[in-house]
Amino acid sequence: MSPLGLALLAALVAALVASGLRRARTARIRREIRDLPGSAPETALAVDDFGEMDAAIALRACPCGGRPTLAGEGSREVDGRRFRVARLVCPSCEEEQFVFFETTRLFH
């Protein structure tokens, strides 16, 4: 193989490795975000006031490195527990996340 062919092959291999590493990193970050407290009703963050919700939302990150913003909220009640669910969307990549807050104590 010519030196030019070897250089092109090396560049192709380097690009494939870099792409694979980037995908693995993004997948790892997605898993970490999915496992954060508040990512599901079972791990909802118990809050005593609505300001705590804003603080928790501000700490969220996106796998792309951006900061998701609040795109909507809703309420849900399950087995006597009240939840506020925040839907976050990253303005950079449009990745969507949900954060669950247990608000039962706020209303009792």
C-alpha cells in the first residue's frame, strides 16, 4: 500500500475510533441522567416549596453539554402521592428529559 493509502487508512481508523468514543460517552451520560434522583416517579425529589424545583431544574445537564430549559409542567397523583412533572428540552439538540417532584407535603 502506498504512503498516501496508509495515511488515509490511518485517518479513517482515527475518525471511527473518535466517533465510537463520542457515542459511548453520550450513552454513558444519558444513563447517568436517567439514573439521577427525580428522573422517575419512584425516585421523585421531595420538595417543601416551589423554589426547590427551580433549583433542581437549573442543575440538570444534557448529554450534548447544553442546559435544558423548562418546556412544560404537569401534575399527577399516584396512590395518594402528588407529583409535579417538569418537561425539559435542550435548546441545542432538542433532547427531552422529565423531572419528577413529590409535592404531597406542599398540600398537607
